[in-house]
Amino acid sequence: MHNSLRKNLRCVPTAWLKLVFVCLVAVVMTAPAHAMKVKDGITYASGLKLDVYQPERSGGLFGRKRPVVLYIHGGGWVVGDRKRVYNMPQWLTSKGYVFVAIDYRKIPKTNIDGQVRDVTAAIAWTRRNIRRHGGDPNRIVLMGHSAGAHLSALVAAQGKASGLRGIIPNDVQAYDLLAYATKRGSIGAMFGTAFTNEPKNWIKWSPATYARKTRRMPPHLILYSRSQGERRRSISIGYANLIKGLGTRTEIFHGTAYSHGAIAARLGRSGDAATKAIERFLEKVTR
């Protein structure tokens, strides 16, 4: 039988054997490094959807549920959707987290108050439903980039994140809009579209306004990039110092090696400093 197999293999052209080998290598190289389950387009409120990513291997029906990262995308409060997550689902599910990415209404269809309502509705949905997706409703961390960072901070400052394990605002200048407008010389076109040109609304939609009253909030990890230089740095550090002084456990990541986009897009890369800072924070607040 072995002799017969050898004879049959000799009959196979070398070119075909090479082709088969190349195809096998290609399949191995393109196979996903980490498997995960995805539930796409779940409705959590009228007209609003979210996606749930969970590790392929879960603890089963009676196993320990996994911590959850609820993510708010950026886009200047006017554009973007729940698919703007870069490599975060693969990265965080590989670390054992359930990752939830949400849509929210955009300006001018709503205003900042409406966006806050959408985020709080997503938090409520997650608390009610995440067990069926392998997540622990008692170990949720809220994270956002850019406009999503502002909304995560605002929800927390308004006292609407009670019971969450942590808040991760990643790179925004909208913590104190009066300070922003003063340092910049005006509110500017993009912020004017989101927050109007009325200073009363800048105060109304600044996390700093509420943080002074809410005081102790869930632990925060505040990240900032080098974009816009000293203005972004001083506003981010100023807010971190404010909430820390009022009793909130606060860490800050000085991302001077990153642009505004890169501090989100690079997350999950091997050796990335912002990735390591978030991983350390998540481990501390969800254990």
C-alpha cells in the first residue's frame, strides 16, 4: 500500500504540489489570529443599534461572566457610526472582554442632551441584556474616543454612570468648553456646530460643570494626544486634576507620541503604550 501511494504521488506534477502548498500557507496566514462571536445590529432603542463582540470561548451558561467594555465612537458629534472601532473588538475580546459598540443620534437630528440620553439607554440595555452574551452587568467600563470621549465623561459627570467600574475618555478637548473657547480665542466651527455659539450651552454641556457637584465618580483613565499641543494637554490635565481633587480615582496617559487619530487607531497593537495603559486600567477596575 505504501509503495502504491509513493507511485501515485510521483504521478502528481510538481507544479500542482507547489500550488497546494502555497494555498495552504495562504489559508494559515489569513486565518484570524483570534476568534470571536459577533451579534450585529441589535436594536437597543428606537432607531438605534449596537454590536456585541464576545470571545469565542466563554464560560458557558453557568460559567463566570466576562467584564464588558461599552464603546462610544467619535466623529465630531455629527458623523460616524458603531463600526468605527478600528481593531478594538479583536484586541479586547482576545483579552477576555465582551465589547459593545453603539450608535447614537447625530447633530443636527438631536443635540448633546439627546446624545447623552442615547448613551444612557445603551448602558441600561447592556445592564439588562449582556448576560445572554456572556457579559457581567456588574463589571461594565464606558470608553469613548473624541466626541465619544466627551460623551463618556459627560454621562459620568452627570451622575448617570453610577455602578460602572470605570470611564475611559480618549482624547477630547471638551471637558470645559469655556476654557477651550478662551484658550482658542473662539469656540470654532466644529465645536460651534455641536455646542452652538451660546456660552450658556458651553457651560451646560461641559463635564466640568457637573463634576464639581457629582464629586466622586467611577475611576477614570484620561488619555490625550499631541494634537493641538498645549491646549489639549492643559485642558485634559486640568480636568483630571479637578475630578481627582474631588475624590475620583483618576489616571492620565500622556500620549505625546500620538496624533488624535492614532491614539485610537493603534489600540491593540503589540507594544503600544496606550494599549498597555488601558489594559492595566481595565484589569484593575474589573477584577
